[in-house]
Amino acid sequence: DIVLTQSPDSLSVSLGERATINCKSSQNVLLSSNNKNYLAWYQQKPGQPPKLLIYWASTRESGVPDRFSGSGSGTDFTLTISSLQAEDVAVYYCQQYYDNPITFGQGTRLEIK
Amino acid sequence: QVQLQESGPGLVKPSQTLSLTCTVSGGSISSGSFFWSWIRQPAGKGLEWIGRIFTSGTTNYNPSLKSRVTISLDTSRNLFSLNLTSVTAADTAVYYCARFYYHIDVWGKGTTVSVSS
């Protein structure tokens, strides 16, 4: 199985500041034939299902604010929130869809400092 | 806009079978190149993918659950289902149904299933 390890486990950031969450994969998730990284990011607020933010590692889902961005390739990926807003408090998960079984990172809890 | 809604018992006895249904509205379950999937989340914990079914009926299951899981499709009623046999307390979780393209772009709201006698 592909193991995704997120860091940090929790993060406190001041409003308006940058938040950075990392996701490291135990295996490459870049498919060379189409040059796509099979990695997505989700945001989950309490009592709600996860919400898709980013797919193909860096493509923002429609309707997601542009303060959210994804980067990285191969085995190392980053989700960046450029200017933290109060509504961004949530748990964030990365997920790979390169191989079965589909796997998720353990989650990163983001709070306001 | 496609919406998903889980339904089924909220309480299952140990050793019995957990059965859930996901009803798809706003679109046909047979259209497009989608997988239809089940994911679960124990309280306060992370997400675990259970498995998925393609519109052709092809299935993929998480090896950790494969011996106990069956996912099926009912195109006439526009729904798909999860059966998980021989449940234990470790199967207590919120169960989500979801639509996969490659990533998961549509989620149900989730349904809580507790395993207890």
C-alpha cells in the first residue's frame, strides 16, 4: 500500500498568515505517461464530509478560494493557504489515487493562533 | 448537480452484516466514467477507503476488508450498496458514499453506524 505521511499533525497559524501542510508518499504517484500526479487534498470541518480542494496535486477545484494552492511532484507535496481565514479551521487530508488501495494521509488539524 | 444520500441501520449487532445504501440524485449512476465508492471514518480518526464499483460492475476493495466486503450497483434504482459481514466494534464509524472520478468530487453527508449488542 502507498503510505501518505502528513506533517505536521497539527498547526496553529495567525489570521492572515500563511499555512503550509506537507504530504510525503512512500511511493511515486507521478504517472510519467501523462505527467500527472495522482494526489488530491481535502478539507473536513466538524460534522461534515470532506470537501475536495485540489486534485492532480495542483488543480484547484471549482469554487475553492485562490488562497488555497497545491504543489509538489513525485513523492513530496504541499498544500498552502496563503492568508488564513477563520473559516479555514479544519482538518486537511491528502489522498493518493495512483494505486489501489486508495489511501489517505492521517490528517493535519489547522487552528487559529 | 449530483447528490448522494446514505441510508441504513444505525446499530448493528456484532457478527452480523452491516448493509448500507447510497441513493444518487441529480444524475444517472450509469453515466460518465465514474467509480462509486464507500469510505469510513471512526470517531475522531482518519479516513479509510473501503472499496468502489465502476458502472460496468468492476469492483476494487481495500485488501484489509476484502474478505468481508461486497459493493453492488442497482442501475434501475440509481443506487449502490455496501455489505460488510461479521462486524465487530472496530467497524463502528461514520460511513460515507462518494463519487470517484480519479479524486472524490462528490460526498454523501455520512451515516453513523455503531456495532454493539
